[in-house]
Amino acid sequence: MVEAEKSPRPYVYVIELKGPDLNKAITQIQSTIAEYREKLAGYKIMPRIIIHKTSTHDIQGKRYRDLKKQYPDTVVKTRLYDLDTV
């Protein structure tokens, strides 16, 4: 988690770095938020998930939609690696 300073409403980024499993990343984000719920009271929670490829089925799936509904500022970024440059 990273707390953002100097903002009118304090917010916190909950970041999950994950391989290709978006659903597991969602589970871990939700677990982290639940674990720190009391400490996050008053903060705007902004989940961030960085994954290495995932299926579009997962991104359009119910678990992701539910997370977006609860935390509209959720962002998922896919990192694609070019094997020639790695």
C-alpha cells in the first residue's frame, strides 16, 4: 500500500503485482483491504493490479466488474514483455 500525500481527500493505492492470474490478484487485493479496513477508514481506496497477460474473459468477468463497482478507481495494467529486449 502507498499513501498519497498532499491531496484534498487522502487516498491509498493498494498494489498487487501478479503473473497472469487476474482472479488471484483480485482475491489478494480484497484480502489486503479487508485486513487493513480499520486503518484505511477515511481514505479513498484505489486498487492497482499489474499482471503479465490475462484473458479478456477475466477482465470482463464478474469478479473484476464487482471490484470496479466497489472501487471505481481500480486500474488493471497488462505488462507484455518483448523477449528480444528482456
